[in-house]
Amino acid sequence: MNTNKKIVTILLLYQLLIFFQNVFAQETLNEIERRKQFLTNNELPLKLPDALKLAHEYILINKIDVSEHYLDNIRFVYSSAWMKGRQWIVTWKLKILSDGGEIIILIDMDKKIKIFLGR
């Protein structure tokens, strides 16, 4: 292959790469917009403050020691590896730096709760 053909091939490959990056970026933007639209148009049966309250009640009722932990985050997801369907994931992490030790509580829209304790 001569030099001109190599240059043309590289330019074509570069243009294809740019094209696919734009396509995937647009798909990601479309997905974000779809999720925002869904949340705007569909009220969640279980609101964030209620989910957090349920998580705290679960910890108190089940006497889970969180004295060495802090509330790290609470987030809404459409599905997770642990539970199908829309849910809140509430995570406590250890105050000291360590691998594991997390307390993860999943709460679905029907207020069903699952807990995972990190090792």
C-alpha cells in the first residue's frame, strides 16, 4: 500500500471513529433526557425522604451498628444487580479507610427492603 492510500485509510478510520463517538454520545444524552422526562412525568410512589426514613427505621429495628459508619449516599436506580425494578439504594461507609465494611440497603417502590453487609 503506498503512502497516499495509507493516509486516506487513516483519515477514513478517523472519520468513522468520530462518527461513532457522536452516535454514542447522542444515545447517552437521549437516555439521560428520557430518564429526566420519566421522573418529571411519573411521580415516584416512594419519595427520597421516605426511603431514607425507612432505611433508618430498618437499621434501628434490626439493631445494626452504624456507629463506625457515615451515610455516604442515597440514589435512585431503575434496577440493580441485587433487585429488579425501581429502587432507592442507601449506603453507609466505614469512617476509617478500608476495603469493604459498607452497609447497603435497597428499598423498592413497594417498600420491600434488602440489606447487604460488606466484609
